[in-house]
Amino acid sequence: MANQRTDSKGTGSLKVTLVKSTIGFNRTQGEVVRGLGLRRIRHTVEVKDTVQTRGMLHKVRHLVTVQE
């Protein structure tokens, strides 16, 4: 059975925008945000849609918005 949350939808990439500051949150969450390539609030990057990036996005889902 396929997991809809982590399976690639075939789009190939996701647009991720940082909408909330990492200040006041766990340090590892800030490292995940930097690992995604986000530098400042309202900064948008395009990342590959892989299981690894989905896991990173799940960890900081309260700080970012994701568009397919």
C-alpha cells in the first residue's frame, strides 16, 4: 500500500516558502530550514520531491508552506 504523504506525485519539485522565524524553536529545526536552502522569511526555493525532503518538510511543517 502506497503512503500518500511520502510518495512522489510525479511533479518532480516542490516550492517551499519560509513563513515563520526559527528563533525560539529547536536548533535542529533551524538546521533543517538551512538544509532546505531557506535563508530568510518569505524566501522561496524549489526542491526535489523526494522522500528525504518530505521528511525534512514534515519536521518544520509549522514554519513553512509548500506548493506543488
